[in-house]
Amino acid sequence: SDHALDYPKSPQNMDWDAHYPAFAGTGRTPEFADIGCGFGGLMIALAPLYPDVLMLGMEIRVQVSQYVQDRISALRTADNSHQNVSIVRANAMKFLPNFFPKSSLSALFFLFPDPHFKHRKHKARIISPTLLAEYAYVLRPGGIVYTITDVKDLHQWMKAHLEVFPLFEPVSEEALRAEGKGNIVDAVFRSTEEGQKVERNKGDKWLACFRRIEISRS
Ligand code: SAM
């Protein structure tokens, strides 16, 4: 249960300066959001590649989110790096627009999300029509949704829901690489703890990416 979690009333209530002290006073808000970030491998890998882009992980498990916070603090102390990364303990399926202003994100990551195999549990999946409306709201036009999983059924589910949602269009891995996002795609495949586990077990990885379109089509 998440009854103990606090949610900001609106994005203006988020104290981003406390999360990113090196950027205090700039008025910047996160641009990359890693939903269900786990142990934080993606952001740890991407932070030095995009030192001016603020990144936020969202993770529901207490100990795991604390671990990521400690990991970021240690990196900041060690060599002053990773000033642009932070984490909140939150249920990302609730009140996402309370954290991020409209059109503020350029990337949303769903990397190896929990599969919720049983049919009656499908409504607990992190990609659903209701949640897609929220993701479209916080993403800026041109922003990218990255999904990857080792569960083929979940891949097809996420892909199918994103394909029918009018505010997203599919974008191929090749197209992303051609526009300079190859380092992001590589990190999506390889930098997370779950992705590395899948690799050790020689499992398959299915990637599906979508772009937030410019205008709504009616
Ligand atoms: N993305 C990470 C990776 O690739 O290593 C973690 C993958 S792990 C299988 C899924 C993570 O999502 C878990 O850490 C879980 O606690 C988190 N999670 C599940 N539902 C969530 C929710 N509603 N809000 C935030 N985090 C959630």
C-alpha cells in the first residue's frame, strides 16, 4: 500500500532545488523520468552523458529507493558527478502529473517493468489507456517513450496499447540511432540491473519505442 506516500499538490510544489542542489535557482525540472527505476542503473549510466539534463527515477519500494539515493549521494561526494540525477519514492501509477509539468519530459523509460502475468492482474500493468493519457500529458511533443522487456506477452501488450493511442507513433531503433539517441538505446538494453540479469540468463529483450506526436489527430 502507498498510504504513507506524500504527493505534491502540483509540480510547483516540488522542491527540485533540494533534489538537484547544483542546479538550484535555475527553475529547471526533470526531463528524463525512469518509471520503476529499480536500482538506478539507467540513470547512473546516462547522467554523465547528459550532464545538463535533469533525470528523475521513480521507485515504489522503500529500501530500493533508499539504496538509489545513497548511491547517488556517494557518487556526488566521490567526484562531484551525478548532480543531475535524483529519485523519489512514489507509486508512478498515481498522480504523475502532480510531479511533472505538462510537456516537460523529453524521455520516459519503462525498463523491464513487472509483468503481472495473470489476466486479472493486467490492470496493474504500468502501460494502460488511462496511464498513457498521463504519459502523453507530461511528455513534450517529440519526446520518446522507451519500453523494453524480456516477457514477450508484456512486450506485445505495451506495443499494442501504445500503437492505438492517438498521441503516440512508433519509432524504430534505427531511427533513434540516426537522430543521435544510440547511447540512450544502448543504456536501455544494457545498463539496468534487470537488463543485466536477463543478459546473464541469455534471455531475449524486446524493445518498443514511441514518439509523442506534435498535434492531436482527430
Ligand atoms: N527498471 C529497473 C531495471 O530495469 O532494472 C527495475 C525493473 S523491476 C523488474 C520493476 C521495478 O518497478 C521494481 O523495482 C518495482 O518496485 C518497481 N515498481 C513497480 N510498480 C511501481 C509503481 N507503481 N511505481 C513505481 N515503481 C514501481
